[in-house]
Amino acid sequence: MKSYMRLIICMFLIVILAAGTCTAAEDNNLSDKLFQVALLQSLMQGEYDGMLSVGDLKTFGDTGIGTFQGVNGELIALDGKIYRAIWDGSVEIAPDDETVPFANVTFFDADVTKENVNAASIEELKEILTSTAAENGRNQFYMAKVTGKMSSITVRSELVQEKPYKPLNEALKTDQREFSYEDIDGTVVALYCPDYMDGLNTPGWHLHFISSDGKKGGHVLTLSVKDCKLEMDVISEFAMIIPNRESFNEKDLATDMKKAIEEVEVKN
Ligand SMILES: [Zn+2]
């Protein structure tokens, strides 16, 4: 009888402990971590030399956005592949020994799914993404995938930069190249940073695109989408690595770069 009681008490404790662990994990999405390479603000100031290899970046996530050594193309990570969309509109799989000066990746899992998403403009799509994020907590990070047919989309990439590096908003004035497509199947990979990320990245959404054949892509400037599927990963953990080198350490990263960031994010 005694051992029977002990067994019951034991089982009761196990149930309580398991329930406790479960709640903590659900509250914090501890399996989901956003990994960031350097700051958007350092990239904006011309810190274009890569600090992490593509091969190493893949160990921190399978989905995300970024750029390459010398701003040599837009980075789109999707399903564990890292694509590079370069200045002439073409896309290749980035080699593992290529390096990255700025990126955000996560191991994607769809916590939220919505079907039949329609948006006539990038602003409208961002509103849908933002309201979906708000429903799940506006102060979390989000990685989103919008998959299906883009009725229209304009993406950009840029010419590779040579030293001495100019600030990104200066470089893009002459070196940005834009490409427009209609009725193209693919995936928009979008990152959401909450308002408090002002000094490390930029609050709101940043969208990159890769076509389903992996041949076209870039940083999204405008788009319209029809009956697309939206998946969102709610992320409650953030990690960042920064380069330890002179060019990085001498930069004034307290400078307010909002205006310059806005210039490079949207269509001018
Ligand atoms: Zn971009």
C-alpha cells in the first residue's frame, strides 16, 4: 500500500513538472532564435566585408535575408538553401566559402498560417503582416514566408562595391539595378523587427524574394500578390555576432540612420 501511494505521488509530480516545462516553452518559443550577423547600421556605414561564411550561417538557420561580401548581391535563405541575387538579375546558390557582412536567419517553423492572402501593394501586404504579428504579440520577432503567385513584383540588387566603401544609401544611388516581373511563382521571405530594434536593425518589415525555379530574386521594392499562403514564425530569442576589427570598432554606431535606412528600403 505504501509503495502504491508513493507511485501515485511520484506520477502526480511528474505530471506537474511536465506541465510546467510545457508552459515555459510555449510562452517563450525557446526553440526559435533569430540570429543576426552585425548591425544594419554598420552595413549602412559601409561595413561590407564579410565576417561569417555562408556554410557557417546555415548552422544558425535555414530561412532569412542578408547580403554578401562587398554587397555582392541580395541574400535569400529558404529551405536551407542560400541564394544570391546579383546585379544583373540572375540568381545562383551561394558557395559555402562566400562570406556575409549582414544577415538574419532562423530555423523556420510555421506557428501561424493564413491562406488566400491578397494584397494590391507592398504597403497592403505589410499591413496584413503587421496585423498578423500584432495578433501574436507586436514585440516578438517574426520571420514570414508568403508563397504563391506574385501578380507583379519589382526587386533590386546592386553592383559589387570596391574599397573604399561608400555608405549604402550613396552606393545605391548609382549602383542599384531593378527588375520587374509579372505572374511569377515564388516566395517572399520577410523579417519583422519590433520597435526597440531601432539601433541594431530597422523596426518593421524587410522583404526579399526568390522565384520557385530559383532563377530570379532580390530585395522587394513593390509587389502585388494573389491567393498566396502566409506562414509566420513567432520568435522570442535573439542572438547577434559583431566583427572585432578596426573598421567596425571605429564606426559611430550611435548615429541616427533612420533616414538613410528608409532610402535603401523603399522604392525612390
Ligand atoms: Zn534587402
